[in-house]
Amino acid sequence: GAVVSQHPSRVICKSGTSVKIECRSLDFQATTMFWYRQFPKQSLMLMATSNEGSKATYEQGVEKDKFLINHASLTLSTLTVTSAHPEDSSFYICSARGRELYGYTFGSGTRLTVV
Amino acid sequence: DAKTTQPPSMDCAEGRAANLPCNHSTISGNEYVYWYRQIHSQGPQYIIHGLKNNETNEMASLIITEDRKSSTLILPHATLRDTAVYYCIAPKAAGNKLTFGGGTRVLVKP
């Protein structure tokens, strides 16, 4: 149980375009989802926390207009990287927590490359 | 989150026990200790968590000191597939966001 599916696993996009990453909880209702970014040889950095049906809370230094988060249902959160630039190239990871779950389940990550 | 301190790296021999320390001297009474690991280019994988008592599951054992200021993750028989970065995290409250530190890069050698 407690599986989180993240899609796509890899994406290459051109500078200036937008990319949407999906994070789904497959067998539980995720009341809270978290989005992380990880650059090579670095740890995971929390970008934002989203609760179903409400606006996401962004960490300091993360542009909310650039990284749009939608948590419209209890099983789906999306992260859209708008007007992507090469410096947005990174490994993006989502995590979900259900109301009954005590722990946190992570997706397998999305490798974004902006060319 | 309570600040956690881990050694940046350690090597372990295949088949031997790997003992991974974590200091969390500022942890408060209701803060759990979680352990995750991240194998290269994958999302973090839950290992174990605990509050006061020692815990064991099919992956590992967690030993928490009586004063709760430190803990040790034990991988009883390390395999090459246990090579990963291991993170010790103590979120402010159960269900709160997880903040990752540098973790310990464990290399299991044949």
C-alpha cells in the first residue's frame, strides 16, 4: 500500500515552454502533497506544500508564479514549470501523506532537462 | 524540524552490519525520527521511524538513545543494493513537512 506514481519520469523541453508533472496517490487519499527539487550531488530541497482544495504554501525563494501547483483532488497534484529555462533543469520529486498515514511516500521523480 | 547531524559518508563491507548514526540533540518530546534512503536517481524510500522505543522491521532496526538526542539505523546484513544516501529527519510534528539534510552516503563494498 501507499504508492505514489509520478509522471513523466523524464522530460526534455525547449526554453520558454511549460512542463507539467503529475503526482498521483494510487491507493490512498493524499490530503497533503509536497514538491521537492534536487540538483546533482545535492540534497532534496522542499519547494512547496499543497493541501487538497487550497493554495500551495511555497518555501522562501521559490517563485509561485513560475512553479504552479494544483492539488485539485485527493489523489492528484500537479507541478507546472512555466517558461522553463536551462537553470530549471533538475530532478523533481513529489511526496504524499494521507489522513490515515503516518509516514510520507515519495514518487520516483521526474528528470527535467531544458534545452 | 529538529536539526539532525549525520556523517557525510561511510563504507561498509557486504554482509556485515552497517550502523548509521544520527544526532538530533534539539529534538522535542513529540518529534519522531524518520529514516529514508535514496538510491541514485530515484525517489526517497521509507525505511523506519520511531519516537522513543527501539523499532525493527524487515529492512532495518532503529535504536534511539534514552535521552532521544541520537539514534542509530542498523542494516543487519548490508548488500550491494543498500548503497544509497541515508537521511535521518525529525519533522516538527507528525505529518509536517520533511526537510532533508545532507544525509550519509553509504557505499557497500564487496
